[in-house]
Amino acid sequence: MLPSTVNLVQILKRPEGKTLEFKRDLSSPDGALKTIVAFANTSGGTLLVGVEDRTRHVRGVPDALDLEERVASLISDRISPRLVPEIEILPWRRSQVLALQVHPSPCRPHHLIREGSTTGVYVRVGSTNRRADAELIDELRRYARGEGFDEQPMPGLDSEAIDFRAASESFSPVRALARRDLETLRLVTEHQGRKVPTVGGMILFGRERERHFPDAWIQAGRFAGTDKSHILDRAEIRSIPARGVEEAVAFVQKHAWHSAAIGATRRKDRWSVPPEAVREAVINAVVHADYAQRGAPIRLSIFDDRLEIENPGLLPFGLTIEDLPRGVSKLRNRVIGRVFQALGLIEQWGSGVQRMSAACHAAGLPAPVFEEIATRFRVTITTTRVGPRVVEDTDRAILDALGGANGLATSEIAAAIGLSPRATRTRLARLVGRGLVREIGTGPQDPRRRYFPAEQGPV
């Protein structure tokens, strides 16, 4: 159903965006037709004719029935494949508004016939229509076929192009990896009677991954001030993605401590951004990057007042910025996502953004900001607090128990707070992720691993 007059009032309160545009009239219909194509190719949307785009003043349209027929003819004659939006005339005081509801199309990509199938394809980025390049058109076609770029076979290679040793080492903390698992995980696939690597397999564990995907790496930088005019430190993280996530988080950890001396032997260290939020943002960037794009890697930028993590690729088609906090998720890279889930890096589809937001809230920080910029997606985490840290009673009891200078083992903490060691480990992992507790040991299996409050590490 199209919006009623009551809903029109609500729509007029919203600014133009990815799924909404206002047009004063259709004296020049080209802009409206581009919007209709972009809506159909991206996430759908509503076009209101008879409303000024900047002021949102309702001017109405004369001869609404004639305009409705004209619009239907323009869409039929000038857009291919055939597109049939819902069109309704909405009364507004003494005038009328023409509303077009365009749904995400299963027949992507649509294009303007006059401009052709290679230059007449448009997508919606924010409140603008952007002409799609060849890579974006290919992605639209794959999406319409239900295919993912990282699932595609690489027929010029054989299965030995996958570094089985690197894959086994990545899986060793989780389980032993057998060669048959490469096919189950879709790291390799059957193609014309041969087993060949998939795109995702090469990105994750390819022996010559950089030769085939030169932009599948993370560029990290720490900048002085609030812009990129002066860089203090940089790193090129070219490890396999699972290891690259840890290296990216470590780079942030290196530069995101706010420290203050306390006496002669103790120091107070605190993350300016919660590690859990950083980890989720980096994982999302790696899993959802569009590796078909060439020319720019994933970028991680640390400024005095914020952290930005940016990956190539818009949101998957059909998804909007407003969907993200609600846990709505569409996976672009199914192979990479499946492997990351098997490695325990992803807990549940669609929950990463919610965990990121919860970690920021618990740290007293604003919610992360999500943006589509050109053909890239950016997450910004502001490091200026807007409220106090939020700590539950049980977590507060753990922090109180960790008051000594020597730290405590899991069993000692469990005894102090009256929980089982397993439940205590879960809470400790969460507190480490929030940057409230520091873990000292050789690894997760170290029996002598000890925990300290972040305000007081071992000296």
C-alpha cells in the first residue's frame, strides 16, 4: 500500500535520502527517471512530485490524473527492463501530490534506454543518484542471479593455489582442518570436472592472494589532529584476513590509549574506544568489502577525536543505513562470512552492528555513525564521551575483586564473585573486549593467565 494522507505528513518530516526524493514538478523528467531507476536498482524508495526538495513545501500538481498517465508512459517508454512502480494521487489540503512507490527490483540492473545498458544504469547513494560503473553493474547482475563474487570459481588455478597449511593454522584453535573441508567451506569448488579455488578461498588463504587481489589488505594510519594533513604512524596489514583483523585491532590499541601517571609505580591506562567495537567494525569491513572493486584497500584511520574504518562497496542492495541498528543484515561475501563464522569471529548474522553500538554505549560514547560515500562504506566511532561508563553489578564485583597489584586467575575471580569458572570466563572476555580489564598471559590456554583492571596493569 502507498502512503495515505496521514502518512504523507510523516514523510514530509523526513529529509531526502536513500529511499526518498521530492520533485517540485516534472517539467524536466530526466532527473525523476534517474531516481526511479536508482531506487529499483538499490533499495527501493518513494518519489513525491509536487513537493519542493529543499524546503519540503507542498506546491501540489495541476491535472494529477493527466500527470499520472504521463509518468506511467515515460517509465514504460524510457526504462528497461520493464518497470511498474505503484502510482497514487494523494490529496493535500486544496492540492494533490503524485506519489510513486518503487520496490527493489528482481530484474536488476535497470537502465535509461536513451543512455544505454552500460552508461544508463544508476544506483542510489545517500540522497543522490550515481551512475554505476562496470564493476557495480556486474554486482547488480550477480545479485539478481543470487550469486556472490567470492563464490565464483577461478578456473585458471588449481586447488593447490590454496595454502592448506595457512588455513589449518587459522583453524587450529577451533578444530583440525581436513582437506575435504576446503570444499565444504567453499574455499574450493568443482568447475568443469576440476577442483579450483573460489575467489573467497584465494582472498582468505591464497598462496598468491596479493597478485590476484592486490587491494585485499588493510591500510592503517594514525593522524595528528582531526584531518589527514599530518600522519604520525602507518601500517600496511597484508596478512591473511583472519590474522589481519587482529593486527588491525592491535594497531588501534597501540594508538588509542589515554594514559595518566598515578604515583611513582602505577599508571592508569584506558581505551579511548572499546576494543569490542573496533573488532566488530574491522570484521564487518573485511566480510562486507566489495573485492571486485580495484584501486583502494580497506582503510583504518585514527584521529584525535574519532576512529574511521572504511571498506570498498556500498551496502548490499536492498539494505539501508536505517536497517543496520535493527540487526538486518545481508551478506555480500558468503565464503568469507562462512569461514569467519567457523573461526568464531562472527557470532550471529546481523548482530555485529548491535554489539558495536552496545559497546560504545557501555563506554559512554555516542553510537557509531554509518555512511555510504561514493562507492565505499564508512563506520565512524567518536572517542569523545557523552556519558559515564555503564557497568553491571556483577561486572562491578569483578572489577572490585581485581584491586590487587598481582592480578587474579579465573578461578580466584569466580570464587570471589560466586559464579562458575565458565560463566566468569564469559564475563571476563566481555570486560576485556570493552577495555575495562587487561588479560596477561601467553594465550587463551595459558593456565597461569591473570587479569588486571585496565586502570592498573602489572608494573
